[in-house]
Amino acid sequence: MAVAELSPSFTKTHLHSSQLSSLSTRLANFRRCAFRPLPRARNSLTISCSVAPNQVQAPVAVQNEGPKTKTECFGVFCLTYDLKAEEETKTWKKLINIAVSGAAGMISNHLLFKLASGEVFGPDQPIALKLLGSERSFQALEGVAMELEDSLFPLLREVSISIDPYEVFQDVEWALLIGAKPRGPGMERAGLLDINGQIFAEQGKALNAVASRNVKVIVVGNPCNTNALICLKNAPNIPAKNFHALTRLDENRAKCQLALKAGVFYDKVSNMTIWGNHSTTQVPDFLNARINGFPVKEVIRDQKWLEEEFTEKVQKRGGVLIKKWGRSSAASTSVSIVDAIRSLITPTPEGDWFSSGVYTTGNPYGIAEDIVFSMPCRSKGDGDYEFVKDVVFDDYLLERITRTEAELLAEKRCVAHLIGEGIAFCDLPEDTMLPGEM
Ligand code: LMR
């Protein structure tokens, strides 16, 4: 059964009872329409309809009547349709719900079209995109939905927009949390941690209340490790293992730099771990990485370059890019989100691994428990992952890992009030920075 969703989900929507009755009269032409007010947002409603194959009807668009509302139903997504009625869709999988926050931003503007095209979840996976924005970005969000509409993606079956995470996260299997406030002029890092922390605490609560129990959450909004920690702590009914902080962009950057130095194409670089925080203390691990299957140190015999230039280049790549572009990386970030998802839904190639910021409790490396730390992972392709056991350490690596670990523990103390651990005490090391803050 296919479902087209009319989703007037903006929380400021005020549908008066006259409008509701006029809406329901028009919708009476639909067969088997479910009209359900959303449980939490009292002023909003979602209408889901479906028709049997022989009952496909002409589109019914909701006309504005009375006072202008923020209610949005996006043309093609307002139609009724039936996946089973169409020959090509009979082999499709069951529709999955994907939430994207910061949906009107630059990263999402790249990502959403990749998701909708089938490039991420495959050509037989229909999807529903549930877009979370802010009141300020609501018009832009409508623009994004219009562009999705105009792209005629066959696999994109539903699009809804809202500023309420409790609506957006309902039954989602994936939550890609991109939206976060950038650090403004004069803002202390502790202030940034607090402001963004509040957002991720709320989103964690919303996920806990309404998302699929199996939801996989990828936190992109910075500072992503600590935001992911806050999010998972506020979602106690979802396994902590399901939360990731995006460090795949750092892994990709590291692979590119090693490939450049070795004079090989970047597909020859494997086993690349980023340890720790997505910040300038992150540790791109050239000790365990390989080029053409050989240890990096056997291919690049320049220890000074590896320890100094390479490491710093990866750590500060985001900042250099901001200087060139005048804004944060967006396209490459969206590519790395795709890579991160694919790494969880396809089996990791034999002998290789990928990096992700994950919950440390139970890790085999001796990293402090109860933080979110980037580590080497492998997946069977079922959405889950396991830690890689066969990595080696030397003094250089251990010293760097200890530093990034200390930074994350300090960030955790700054957000104690958001993770149920009492009063926050912020003693961040002075040089602690996001890759973009230089
Ligand atoms: C990046 O690594 O490019 C971003 O996280 C930088 C930033 O601070 O936005």
C-alpha cells in the first residue's frame, strides 16, 4: 500500500475547524484516507491517503482558504498512488523514513538529491524524506521541497517539512542530524557547546519518543562528537551503538593526502582510521593505514612529513577550505555522509575498515568509556558495526590519542547539565578548535 502524505506540519499552522471540515470534504473523494492529528503538535495534522490500484484519482491539491497557513503539501507528493499498481515497483523494498535536520542548509542541499536519486540506499529502495528546519528557514525548506518535486525522482515517495522534531522523527529509520548553530563572533566554545547541546538534547528526546527503535543516527552538526553524546544520552531507549558522529570526511581527507604524497590514486589507500574528536586534535592514523596493501610507512619514507605536515593538513583542512570558499565544506561533507551510510549498509571489504565517531563503552583500545570517539569499525552491512581488533599503537599514536581523548572528556564536563551528570564545569584546553576554526 502506498501512502501519499499531506503534511501541514509546521507547528505554527493554525487550521480552524471550518478549514478542517472543508479539507475533509475534499478528501472524502479519496479512498481509505486516514486523518490523524499528530499526537504532540496540537495545531498540526497529518493526512495519509492510499487508494487501491483501480481507484487512482486525479490529484487533489489543498487550496488555501481563509487565513494563510504554513500548511504545505508538495504537488506530486499530494497525489495518491499505489506502488504495487506499477510494474517496475513490484520488486521494490518497503519504504523507509529518513529524517534530515538542517534540511535547508548547504550540506543538505547536496545530500537530499543523492538520497532521492537512489544513489545511497539503492535503486529498489523507495524513501520518504522528512525535513526538519527552523522557523527562520521555513521558506527555504519549502524551496528545497519544490526542487525535490521538480526532480521527478521515482524512488522519492513522500516529502514532509516541519520545525518540530517530534513530528519529523516519527518512525524514522535514519536520522541525519546536520543542523547546528555555527560559532558566532565572540562566542566562547563553551557557549557553542551549550547552544548546540540544547538542540541535540531535544532531538535525542524526540528520537527516543517517536523514532524506530532501530534508528541509526548520524550527527554532523558541530561539535559532532559531543552533540552525538548528548543526543544518545537523551535517548535511553535507543541503543547507544546506533549513534554516530561524522568523521568520515576526515578519513576521506586523510586518504586523499596520502594518495597525493605516494603518487597513487586514492582508491589505493585503505585501513584509514581517524581517532578521536572531529576537531584539530583528531589523529589521522598513518601507522595502521595501507597503500596498495603495504603499510604507509613502507611507501612514504618520510616520518617528519607524516607526523607534522600530513597530520596537520588533515586536522585543519576544514579551516583552509573555509578561507577559500568563505563557508564550510558542503559537497564533500554530503559525500562523506553518503559514504558513512553505505559503510553501514554494505559489508566492509575483507581486511579493510572505516572510521566513525561511536560510543566508547566496551571499546577494546582502552579509550575512556562513555564518550563518542572516532575509531576503526567494520560492518556486515546490516546497519550495525563492530570494532576492529587488529590495530597497533606506538608512542606517537598513543600520545596523540590521549590528547584528543582529554579534549572530549573536557567537552563532556562542559555539557554535564545536558546529559544528566549535574553541574557543568568547562575547562577546555585553549587550543581546542573545530577544523573550521583557525
Ligand atoms: C569541516 O571539517 O569541514 C567542518 O566541520 C568545518 C566546520 O567547522 O564547519
